[in-house]
Amino acid sequence: MESFIKYLLPRIVYLVKILSAVLLFIMMALTFIDVLGRYLFNAPIYGSAEMIQFLLALTIFSALGIVNADDSHIVVEVFEERIRKFIPNLHGYLIQGFSVLAMAFISWQLYIFAEDSYHLGSMTTVLEWPLIIVTGSVAFLSILSLICLICGLFVKNLYKKAEDNKTSSGSN
Amino acid sequence: MTIALVGFAVLILLCFFGFRVGFATLIVGVIGFAYLRGWSAAFAMAGTQVMEDAMNYNLSVIPLFILMGVFIYKAEISNDLFDAAYAGLGQFRGGLALSTVVACAGFSAVCGSSLATAATMTKVSMPAMKRYKYSDSLASGTIASGGTLGIMIPPSVPLVIYGIVSEQDIGLLFMAGIIPGLLLVCLFMIAVACVVRLDPKAGPAGDPLSPEKKRRALRSVGPILFLFVLVLGGIYGSIFTPTEASGIGAVGAALIALSRGFLRTWNEWLDALVEASKTTAALFMCIFGALVFAQFINLSGMPFDLIFIVDDLGLSATQLVMFVAFIAIIMGMIFESIGILLLLVPVFLPSLYQANVDMIWFGIIVVIVTELGLITPPIGMNVFVVKSVAPNVALSKIFLGVIPFIIAIFVGLVLVFVFPQIAVFLPGLLR
């Protein structure tokens, strides 16, 4: 199991890194080309604003996998260090458990949203693309980022355990 | 109102305990909403809110401006900015600190992040100030404080978030940030001048540059100036929307980086794009959480109860803004700028509208206050950034060094408060 997670996590993270980078690049290029097209050739890209909306959602949820994998979310650090010293294990389990719970909740709700848009046959307003393409991809990426979070915490705990063992054997 | 206050108390406790801010605000928001309307309504609200925010066209300005900042950061342009500022100011007493302030302002004009500004300028100006035997507190204090200009001088991510939360025009907010930003630059320079007047050894004058070096230094910042004018001018002239301007800015920043020999390999591009998307994702997690939480707060009726409380207390618009600014100062000691904007502004929004407060002016006031939070203890993010890049400088010296600048920011706050025209003059020309 350990070796499987150690094998899986870097590959998922690399995949979402490439994906988020490509999506963000397309977003930048699309915005730029749209403005150029409008002013230089009087031919803006049809539905560019809607495409940018979709790209934004996909960029966020693909990059969320990277943030989750190394747990680099925004934290208030005023007392965290002191509390962690006081109850290191309990603190870790509570924080990690809560993060997993919250991320699972978000993924679940996004999945339901995607499912609804599929059953209702919702279409996007301007381009009239099936909405499920976007909502489904966002839900999938959200589940992927949940997997990154769980695997990331698992790997972090493995390293921590190894560090603790090293420290205790060193002190012995 | 009680349930909303309980929600806030639980949220602050969770944040203090170390729970991730985005997750904590989202879950507290969902539970609070469920308490008032039931679980199924709360779940549906959360899913819809997250999906809609993730696909909000106006919010797409955030990743693109972050990307622009990352490209500029990678282009290592800060050296040129510092040299150009030094060319004009270096030979005066405290000249390197004055140059640092101006270079920070220049960097802020193309990068909306205070932390990036502080981190970059520490690498550039700290060695120079060490060489000229500047006191550690003046050197580090100047950089930490100069970095705060990043969130005031447009393009500024906090101003974008404020614009989204308060439904104000982002272009107008950017325009409103220009004069207060320049005012703060002047006040920071006065703060440096005061410090070196009291203690001349703290900041000796630098060696003058040769005319050729001066010309070269000034020429090298041309592209930065052009990019700033293009982005802001485009918004000002209604040629681009802020989102389009951010796309143009990001491409322009990439071209500058390319012209300077950076972003030449796939890995360099990947690093920059991943860094920007990662920052975006972490920020959006907080935005999702805060907007779900705001739904709960709105449902609790707290913002509207506050209207009656403000009425009962007979608070004038000015007193109300002072009160909100005071709370923001307190919050600045706990939360970072985004947290303040996302949690505080929605609560007081109806009261501020009711009191006919100019929301553009108020946005600038709140951002100045959050600037304070970046350099005041116990968090003072910029102080810690400077410390991490220059580990040999004692934290106490950095906090000591920022005191003159805290006073300068307070003076700036009072000036913008007493003379709102400082903030609303430029947007007034556009309205």
C-alpha cells in the first residue's frame, strides 16, 4: 500500500501540474488573442468570455490537487505552532481529518451538481455546449484533488514516522 | 444575529487551532446555513456557490494578474528597478532605503502581491544596504513596509477581491489606488528621511553613479513603465475590461521575461504557470469558503441587524467607517488581507450602503488598513518574508524597523479619511 501511494501521488501531481499550467496558458492566450482580434481584425473570438469562465474553474480544480498534495492551504499561524507542540498527534489528526472531510464534501456536492446538469441536459448560455463537460470535469478534478489530499497526508505521516524513529533511535 | 456571532466565534477558534482557513469557513458556513434552513438547502447552496464562483468571469482577473506578477518575478526585473531608483536617489543620506521604497512601488505596479514584492526586494536591496552599513532595522523595515505597496498600487489582488465582494467596478478601484499608493510612497520616503535625520549612521549616502550607468539604469525600466501604462491605461480608457487587461499584462510580462533571457525552456514556463495556478487555487479555496460563509451570515440577518444597531447608536457614516476600520485593524493581527476582505466587508456592506458611504473610498481605506496588518505583530506576513530571505536579521530588529512606516501608514490612513478626494478623484473622472 505504502509503495503504491508513493508511486501514485507524484504521478497524479505531475499530471495536474501539466493540466493546470496548460489551462492557465490557454486562458492567458485566449484573453490576449480575443483583444487583438477585436481591435486589429474586428473579429473577437466568439464565446471567449464563456470559455474563460470554464478555463478558470478547470484551472482552479486542477491546481487544487497540487495544493492538497503538499497541504499548502492558507493557515492562521498565530497559535497553531504552540497547540501542535502541546498535542502533536491529536492536532495532526484533527486538522487532517477535517481537511479530508471538507474536501470530500466539496467533491460530493460538485458531483451532484454535475449529475444534475447531465440529467437536466443543461447547455452553456453562449456556446451552447453541454454543461456536463465542464461540471463533470470540475467534479472529476475535485475528486482527484481529494485523492491527492489523502495520499499527501499519508506520505507526510510516513515521513514523520520515519523522522520520529530516527530521532528515537538517535537518542537511544 | 446571535447565531452569526456564534459562527464567527467558532470560525476564529478553528482558525486559531490551525484548521485550513478555506475549509473552516466553508464547513462553518454550511453548518450555520443548515441550522437555519436545513441540511439539504445548505448542501445545495454550497455546491452551487462553489461552482458559480469557480466560473465567475470577473474572478478570472485573479489568476491572470497573479501570473503577470510571477512572470515579472521570474524576469528578475527588481535589480533594474532598484538601480533606476538608486540613480536618482542613491547619493542622498538614506538613499538606498529611499531607492528601495521607489523600487518596491515600481515592482508593485506590475505585481499585485505584497509578499512577492517583499521577497524580491529583500534579495536585491538587502545586500546593497549591508554593503553601505545600513542599520539592520532600517534596511529590513524599509523592505517589509515597501512590500505592502504591492496591495495598494494597481494591479492589486485584494482590490479585485474587494470589488467582487462589494460589487464595485474593479477598474475604478484600480484608479482609486493610484494616488493613495503614491501618497504612501511619499510618506515612506519621509519616514526614511526622519530615521536618518535622527540617526545619520543608520543610512549613509551611496556612491553616485556615472552618467552612463544612470542612463542605462533608467532605460532598463522602460518596458515595466510601458506595461503599467498599457494595463492601467487600457482600463482607464475603457479599451479593455480588467480581465482583458490582466491577460494583456500577463502576455506583456512574459515578453519582458523572454527579452531578458528567462522563460526560454519548457520547465521555466511550467514552473511559472504552476506557481501561479497553485497560488490561485489556494486563494480560491478561501474565496469559496468565505462566500459560503457569507451566505450563512446573510441568512442569519446579521448585516441587516447591524443597520438597526448603527441607527440606534446614531453613528454617522464617518464613525461607521472608523468603527469598521478599527475592527479591520484588529482582524489584521490575526487574518491576512484576503481574510479581512472576505469576512468583514460582507457583514457591514448593507450598513455602509445605508449610510451612503462611497464604497470606492471605503475599499481604499480597508486596503490601507490591511497593509498595516502585513507589518504589525503577531502575524506581520511581510516581516516574516523578509526574515526568511534574510535569516541573519533578528525578528525584533525588523519589527523595530517597521515602526516609522506604521506611523506613515497611519498618517496616510488619516489623510485618505479626511480628504476622500485622494482616493475618489481619479475614479471620479471616469464615472
